[in-house]
Amino acid sequence: MKSLLKRSGPEAFGPLIRKLRSLGSVESDAELEAVLKRIKVRAGASRGEDIIGPGNAPRHFTVVLDGVACSYERLTDGNRQIYAFQYPGDLCDLSRHVLPESNNEVAVAALTDCSICIIEHKDLEQLIARYPSLGLALWRATMLEASIFRKRLLNVGRQPALQRVAHLLCEQLARREAVGINSATIPLTQMDLADAAGLSIVHINRTVQELRRLGILSAKGPAIEVVNRAGLVALANFDGQYLNLPQVLSHWQIIIDRDYSRAVQPTTTNSSRFRHSDLTQIPRSPARRAGRPASR
């Protein structure tokens, strides 16, 4: 692994390695080295540039190595809805491999200058076949994305603007800290916050000014700098447990049963026959046989 990193620059793929390890299933140097060897391109994207354009059906996964990106959709009136933010180590487009519609209007843009790399779908499929734990890591990553989407939907639909923005800021601080970025300054503009929180630019400006008046955000300069983290958490009633899904799910493991004679027998539905995959997810302990949480 060190030789590959030397050829690509020191710590070049550190964020991706950290992300895979944080998902709790990819640990061995052999697995990590195999992933790094399949990386095809390292490139840069300037602030405001589309990394993946709307309507594209790429045949590769895109990974952010540095900077901040977002998944968004442009509405007919020209407004933008941001669905998710991506930080170093995040895969921007996991869903496009499963749902590769060519008319997908969701795009990915660089919110700051970004460094990115790509891994071909076919290469990752081969890696998953050889290292099932990698498939488990990607499953956990998609569950984490879904958890963030659910919380965002709840906040946008049911929370007042002040609490909505406070929660969004808490989430960004927590996610940045998870990848080793401990700065109190969040590199998002008020427009980015407005498009993620479903607010107008006038409303977001008033909300930011109120957070500054409360002493939660710095009043010096235009940057979004949190100076009272405890106050922000209390205002948002922020519980970051929904961001800890990789740890919550870490007791699950993948077991490959290659002996189809012992596999579950195919079932018949509408005269079509389906066979269960040999990739089987099972709990480690009897307490989780029915998918129920183990007692703590």
C-alpha cells in the first residue's frame, strides 16, 4: 500500500481508506490495496463545477478526496435543491449503480475546489465478489445516507427555520469531525444552507443573523463559524446517533455459502423462478435472529 501511495502522493487516498475503515468491515491491507489499485483517475474540480452532470449515467463511482461537494437537483424555476453534502472519503453516486436511469436529474457539484477519484463499476463488482466485506461496507454507507435523508426530511417538514438551520450546522460539524476535520468554520455559503434547508436566501440570512445575535455564530466576516457549539446543539436538540449507523450495524457480518445444494430452495412466483443470492447477511448472535436488537 505504501508504494501505491508514494506514486500517487503522500496520503493521497487517506480519506477513502479512513471511510472504509470507519464503516467497520474493511480492515485488512490486502483489501485496501486491492481497492486502491482499481482507482483509475485522480482529478480536480473547481468550485461551482459539476462533477457529475444531470442526465449522465456514469459507469464509475466518484469519490471525494478533498473539498466539499453536494448532490442537487435544479428545479424548473431555476432554484436548486441540495439533497446531500459529500466530504472526503464519501462516494458521491452510490445510487446510480443500482438505479442508472439516463434521465436522472440529480447532479453532483463541487461547493469548494475538490480533488476526486473514480472506480469503475465493473472493477468494484469484481472486488466485492472477492472481498464480501467491501460489499457490506457499501451497504452500510447507503444506510448512513438514508438515515441522513430521513432526518433532513423531518427537519425540513416539521422544524422552524432557526432549529432547522441549527440542526443542519450541527450535522456538518459532526460529519467533518468524523473525517478528521475539526475546524469550527463550515465551508458552506448562505445559499448552500438555503438550498439544503428549503429556505429562501432572505429567510436564511435572517436566520444566520439571529444565530449571530445569540452568540452561536461568529459575527466577524461572512464565514459560517460556530463559536458556541453547546448552544448550537441545545437549540437544535441535536442527537447525532443517526450518524453512527456504521457502529450500530457493525455486529452484522457477511458469510458466503458457496454450496448451493444447502442453500434455500428457489421459490415460484407467477411461473417465474427466483433463487436467493449466495450473499447472506446473518446476525452474529442468537439474540438477533429475527432482526431484533440485542439487549444492551
